[in-house]
Amino acid sequence: MKKVVALLLSTLMLLTLAAGCSGGQNAGSTSPDAGTAEQTPADTGDTAAPAENSGLVVGFSTGAAGTTFRQEGIDDFTKVAEEYKAEGRIKDYKIVNNTTNWDANEQANIIRDFINDDEINVIVVNPNSPTDLNGVLAEAVAAGKTVVAADCEVDVEGVYCVSIDHYTWGHKVAEYICEALGGEGNVIQVYGGEGHPANNERIRATDDVLKNYPNIKMISSTSGGWDNQTSKDITSQLLGSGQQIDGVITQDSMGYGCLSAFTDLGKEPKAAFVECGTANAKLYQELLDKGSTMKMCSQPNPPSIVASGLRVAVNLAEGKQPADGVLGGLYGRAFIYDIKSWFTDETFQDMKALVENEGDDYLLTEYWSEEEVQSFFK
């Protein structure tokens, strides 16, 4: 009889240990929706299940894919998501890209799929429009989802935003270019994705700056779609028309394209935005080696702002409340990320040191640590 009892107890202990070691759903294991491409997180090699699982599942709509900027953001979003899974703060996450970049209607359908997915209770979105997604975002809030818009701001009650101040970003670049030109000359503006709220704010900032410089003429303002090849083609066409271009006002993921259009013709502008990236730093250094006097400014638009957005979203979903005085932005519902970096021709070597050992497509990025985010909550 004692042997039977001992055998039963041993069997029970083995079953208990087996249950305790079983993991949850693998990240990215859900099937992608029709017409969308899902990004599957990389295997981190950590197979240990968290001691306690919160049950939170995050859906992330990237709004676009296929660019270095978006991929860096997705990679760091994944790092934070895996960190939270290991800690048991989320159960899982799903990343869905647009197949048509910047298309708000397609993105709205992706968000609706998240709303209809009973497992997903946290939604992070990089919005492709300042207004066209308002209806579906309101639906998500009404469905009880925690919703955070990252990389720009939207005006939807119940939706928190995590963003840099894109107006200040654009104003700083345009102001520097105009000052570097001594308040005179022709400039071009190669801006980002049409209709994107971040892009809209930067264009508005440029327009406001130029009001104070009557002797600076904007001879072209065209979308480069946050793409270096497109921005190069646009700039090459303008140079080919024979127009004098003294200054280049552009944004991240387009600075290299604009400047290389000049250098291919043995030319250079008097002042330009040089993005915080490896390829652009190398190109500018080549000009300096040839005796260039071109003025430059640079600041990152951190691709990893979406990772900061995930940190904020999970803390909100856990029931934390923003501390007094933290929220700001256009609608008073934004956690504003203050960019830590600003470079000019005088500090270019500092920027170069940060990117020169990376791949040519690398863009300087940054995002909040968990400790920084915790300071934003009561």
C-alpha cells in the first residue's frame, strides 16, 4: 500500500512540474490578415516561460513597411515586446504592416481586425492620417481597448499619443537652413509621406519660418515619400532644369538622396539637412575632404518612437495614470519625446562617431527606457 501511495504522489508531482513549464502562444504565431504582411519577431533564444502572465495581447499597426526607418522601429518594438513577455507583463503581440504604404483605408481595416480579435486588448498604431482613422480609433476605445498612437498625434478622446514635437523638429531645420543662407537664396523642400500627420506639422513649420525670410524663395515643395531614391530623382530633375538651388530642406530617409543628386553632378548646395545616418555621414565627409564649405544640420526622427509607444501603452493597460503635468502636445493627450541629439557642421564629427560603424542604411535612433517611462506615471 505504501508503494502505491508513493507512486501516486510521484506521478502527481511530475504532472505538476510539466504544467508549470508549459509556455504560452509564440510571438507572431497568429496568421496574417488577407492583404497584409505580418512581421514575425526573431527568436530570442529565451524559452523560459514567465512566472506570471498578465493576459495582455498587443496589436501593432505599422502603417508602412519596407524602409529602413520602419524596420528599425519594428525591431526595437519587438525587443521591448519580448522584454515584457519575459517579465510576464504581456502574453503576446502581433505586428501587421500595410501592403500599401501610407494607405489609411487599409490601416483602418487592420485596426478593425484588432478590435474584432477578442484576445487583443492593447493597440499601438502609427497613423497614416491625422483624421481618416479617427472613427476606427474611437471604435477601438469604445470596445475597451487601450489605444496609443505613436510617431504623431491624433485627436480622438481616449487615445493617448507618443510623439516627438514634429512642428519643432521641422521649425529647427528650416530655421537653420535660412540662417545658414544669410536670409537669401532659393530653397527646395522635399517632404515625407503625403497626408501623414507628422509630415503635415513639419510642412506647417517650414511655411511659418519662411514668412520671416522674404528674400528666400521656395522654388519647389514635393513629396519624396520618405524614400532616398524618390528624393534623389526629384532633386535631380530640379537640378536638370537649370534652377539655382542654394538650400535643401528635407527630412529623415531623404537627406542622402537629395545630397547625392548634387554630388553626382559635381555640385553641392550651400546648406542642407544631412540625416543622422551612416550613408549620409560618409557622403558629407567626402565633401569635407574635398574642401567643401557646405553648412549642414541634422537631428534624428527616432524610428524607435513606436517602442516608446509600446512602453506607454502597456503601463496604461496595467491601470497606471499619467502624472500631473506630463501630458501635452496638440490635444493635451500626448507623451512628448524630447530628442536628445542636434548636430551642425561644427559638431558633425560627434554625429559621425555615432553612426560610422553601422551599416550604410542605419539611422540614428533612441527610445525611452522603462525607468524613464515609469517617471511619467503616478
